[in-house]
Amino acid sequence: MTTPAGYTPGRSYKVTLRGNGVGTTITVIADPQGRLHIDVPLGPGNPYQQDTAPGILAGTHVYTTIVGIG
């Protein structure tokens, strides 16, 4: 994800990622426009297309990742 420009360019920020299967803190440096670029884990993809019979039977699995910037 990319944040809006609102951070000090060149400054480092601690970013905490918490959610299904993830719990870590990383350091990210704001780009020249003051944006942070963060790789957010989204979880594995669903194995079936949602509108097919196997997809309906399997259901949809939802994964959540909470991002904190300090």
C-alpha cells in the first residue's frame, strides 16, 4: 500500500503489521513526496472462483491485517 503524502521525506517510520499469520514491526523510509510504501500481507487467495459451485461450497475466507504507523 502507499500512504498519502503526509510524512517527512527521508525520515524513517516504524510500521507494525498485525493479523492472520503476521505480527511484525518494520522500518519504512518516506519517499521524496512524503509517502510510505508498505508491503501488506493479504493472506492466501481463495482456491475457487467465488461464483462457481466449488467456490460456493468452500465459502470465502477473510484475512485481516492491521497497519500501525508510529
